[in-house]
Amino acid sequence: MSNVVSKEVRLKARPEGMPKLEDFEVAETEIGAPGDGEVLIRNIWMSVDPYMRGRMYDRESYVPPFQIGAPLEGGAIGQVVASNSDKVAVGDYVQSMLGWREYAVAKGEEVQKVDENAAPIQAYLGTLGMPGMTAYAGLLRVGELKDGETVFVSAASGAVGAVVCQIAKAKGCFVVGTAGSDDKCKWLEETAGIDKAINYKTCGNLTEAVREAAPKGIDVYFENVGGEHLVAALENMRPFGRLAMCGMISQYNDTTPTPGPNNLIYMVGKSLKMQGFIVSNHFDLLPDFIRDMSQWIKEGKIKWEETVEDGIERAPNAFLNLFTGGNFGKMLVKVGPDKAV
Amino acid sequence: MSNVVSKEVRLKARPEGMPKLEDFEVAETEIGAPGDGEVLIRNIWMSVDPYMRGRMYDRESYVPPFQIGAPLEGGAIGQVVASNSDKVAVGDYVQSMLGWREYAVAKGEEVQKVDENAAPIQAYLGTLGMPGMTAYAGLLRVGELKDGETVFVSAASGAVGAVVCQIAKAKGCFVVGTAGSDDKCKWLEETAGIDKAINYKTCGNLTEAVREAAPKGIDVYFENVGGEHLVAALENMRPFGRLAMCGMISQYNDTTPTPGPNNLIYMVGKSLKMQGFIVSNHFDLLPDFIRDMSQWIKEGKIKWEETVEDGIERAPNAFLNLFTGGNFGKMLVKVGPDKAV
């Protein structure tokens, strides 16, 4: 098999503050044939996620930073078009971390087969994938959710938040969530079935809005946003409440550090637990997650929305949309046709 | 037995910002004879503690607020001078929450006998009492301390901090602590035996000072102070570190809420756990605490300092000293002679 020409998106410059399209470049590169034990994948879907912003800074973290001039990385679903691995066959649909490019070569054991009959394959980048698993581990293990408790979720219509909301509803909880538009709030109440959605852009005082929505207080707060959301959560937490810290998207593009909540002293008086987590530290829960999530999807308990940008060249736009509320539900990039073989 | 005249300290006005002597008043009151099942206690020692500042605000919390014109409350050690209870006899030394007064009547089951032969009786207000128990529960249960870890303690020479430091040393840990004077730092290193004491008033950048003292990072932070101390701790925490939130004395007298740490996002990236606690929720650990602490004291592993104000009239001064660093170790008020009977 001769080399294929593959478009890929590279980091051109480290963004300062809000990322710009000029921080990225689309380039063509030649991908050689897979070597021994390797496979050639043609990507079909790729994911953009808020955590990627962190990897654009040049600093030590739980994953190494992206390198200038190198292709970005991230979750992708593709089809195997050539295989020298006995783990994966031509035609298999696989998940990899080799997104932001049309073709990729990987070792057979670096990719995971996905069942294209269980759900639309792009669901493995959202509800059935890393965001869904993040919601599951964060809410149930880190947040120690008990049936029937009151849950507050920020960015509730996002890829993670929407799953958090619906797991909580499946567990018989009272669920309050925030989103940045009336459409998203409507979806949360009418489709996802949560008890009260708050448009944080128009509600006025968020602390008061949460108090009104959950007058008995919050047992578990699922944090995706930071800033005023965290202040409102702390103010409304019940004694022994838990705060599962998944992210703080409101601060990812800050050029100077933002002060934290001015009511953190509630941690003491209310005996609260605040715990940050990274989904990869909870992969022991994967079998439970797949079992429960498949069941809930089958029972119609989990709905999701997708926003799709078409073509690898649009991946930077898709990523930028994460920070402007331009997405509704899971933000995806369609890299190529479903059937690659 | 005829009535006794007892001086008591009352809250005259709710302090605004830093409490002033004028916020308190000393008054005389007549204490009647104990009724059925009751005892009359003559207080010998009383405790002042930072948490009392919180009870001077008129707000809902885990304990009700102090009332204007009523005597304050707090830990005290006294001797029983009259008893109609079969639980406690005349001459017994007892601990109660009826401090800030010379005499008090209590139900027999509301007071706890203390063993005057095991330690100086005032130790039951410090190392062998609530502050010691706070250190024990906070460090071992909330902080989940493991032998050999690195511990950072703020207000390390205080009544709670000094016990935290020495329990950690007894567990083979590397211990860094802060205090507000060179004398206190010297005591921490030379008497309490910690590895590095930092004078936070003269060290310059606290985050850098902690990094220098504990270059491998912190596993457990015991929080008594808040503000820059918390920022420095978060910056230096190791992945999966724990922050045991006991208090934030730097903020108790704030008239407007102080912003929180500007690096709280480390909670996510480092998978940190921050947990607030109230000692009374951990009283199931009391037998373990008494057993371990008595043993450590016997082995010479736990030292403590006391600062004593003489006479019930000086109790407000003693309390104020907590916020100005005017105490060294446990701040006590000697209310009356050791032998009351």
C-alpha cells in the first residue's frame, strides 16, 4: 500500500487568553504504511473537549503539553483500513487518541474496538465515551451520590453535564442545572427531564436562583464552570455535601489568575468535601459504566444532543465554540464518511 | 449551701471586624444551689479558641450564636464543690462547656470527669482535649495521613497546630510548619522537632518558602489560616494530596468576604481532596485519641506551650490575643486556684 496524504491540525502558537483560529494551522502530511503490529486508521469523527485548552499551555500537568508545530491529539473514532495487528482487523471501528488528523498509524493495542451496532459510533466520543465516563465516575464515586439527593450541575447541557443530570435523575435525585440559553434550559427540563434549569446569563443573582430552585440545599455539586457558579454552590450546600470538581471552564482562558470563591469557609462550617478528579484515574469503573450506561440508553433514560462541524479544517472552530457556548451538547467534528472501507 | 456570687463574661456587642475589649463585659451573678441530679462547679481553667469568633456573628451555623447580654460559653476545667448527682462527686475534676464564668451549675451527665493524675488538668483544654482531638481527627481521618508522608501545617505552634505537627512526626512524616515569630519557629524545630519552620511574616513569598522547605511537595495540608497559606499549599500539593480544613483564622474578622485562592483549579489537575470538619462529628474517635495521645505524651513525643492570662476578667484579652499572635501555644485563662475543695 502506498503512502496516504492526510490533513492534520497543528498547534501554531500557544493561545494567549481566548484561543484564536490563527493559533492553529491545517497541514498535509504523508502517512506511511503500518509497520509490524500496527494499523492504519481513517478517522471518521473527532472530539474537541475543554481539557485540551490546558494542554495548550507550556506547563507540567497530568498530561504533557501539546507541542508547537505538531499535530494536536484527542479522542477519535475511525475505521481500520490496513492492519498488521492480530488485535484489530480491516473494517473494525476503533477509538484512539489520535484525533485532529484524517489518517493515523497506531499500534494495535493502542486502539479500542467499538461496537457500531450498540449506538451511533460518535456516541463513543460523548455519552458512551470519555465525557460519559467522566460524568459517571465524578458523580457516583467522587460525588458519592446517594439515591434521592439534591444535585446541582453547572454547564448542565454540555457533553459531561447532560450525562450527570440524567444519571442523577435515573437515581431518583432532584436535579438543578445551569446553561447559557433558554433553548438549552428548555431541553434540560423537557428532554433531559431535570427538575429546574437556570439560565445563568439572565437569572440575575445565581446564588438566589439556586436557593429558589433547591430551597432545601444541595447534597452534590458537579463543577464544570468555576467562578460565580462555585460561590453559589458553596452558599447552598447542605452539611456534609460533596463538590465533585471536574473542571472550571470559565477560567481556562484567563491571562491572570482569577480569585477563588469568597465563601470557601463554608468548607469548614458545613463539613464539606471538595474533590478534583481526572477520569483516567477511575478507569477501573469502565465495565460498570458500560453496563449501566448501555442499560440506561436502552431504557430511554439518557438523551443527548450533538453539534457537528464538517471537515477536519473546521476542528479549530469547533474547539473555539466550547468557550462561547456555540455548541449544544457534545461538540464533534466529522472528519470523513462513515464507511471508510 | 447558700448562693455563691460568680463573675461571668458576657457578650456586650457583636464585634465588627477585630473584636475589642468593649465588646465584652464582666458581670456578677448569683448561682443557686444545684438541683436534683445537678452539680455546682467552681471553674479553675477556661479555654479561648478561634472558633468562638464564629459564634459571635448572628448567623446560623453548626452551633447557635452567642446571645448579647448572656455569658459566653466554652471549654472549662473545674472542681465539683456540691453534687446532687450520682455520676460526679464533690472534689472531682470535670470538664464542661460552661467556661467564661467562675461558677456554674450543670447536670451530672453534662460534665466529664478528667484524670488529674494523668496530666496537668489544663491539658484537657489543649493537647488532651478538644484542640488535641481536632488535630488527631483532622490529620488522621480527614487528612488520611500515611506514615512517611510530607505534611504542611499552618499556625503550627498554636494549640491545634502543635499537636498536628507532633502526631505527624510520631508517624514518621516530614513536617513543615508556619508561625508568626522566630521564637515560635525555634520552638517548633527544637522542641516539637519538626523538619522546617517558616516565619510567614518574614519569609517573603510563602509559596516559594514552602517549595524550598518541601521540594518534593506536600501530601497533607492542615489548614488553620486561609489566605496566602492556602494558595501556597495548593501550589505545592502533590497529586492526590489532601487538605484538612480546620479553620481560616486570617478571615474570621473580615468585614467583607475575602476572595479565595486564585489557584483552586489545582483541585482538578492534581486530583486533590479538600475536606472541612468539625471535631464534634468525630467523637467516635475519642477512645483512640485518648489511648494514642496518652501513650505519645508518656513517650515524650508531644510537647506543648501555654500562655496564661490570670483571672476571669482577663478572658477577653486572652481571646483577642488569638488574632494578634499574642499567644504561644495554648491560650488559657486561670479562673481560680487549683484546689477548690
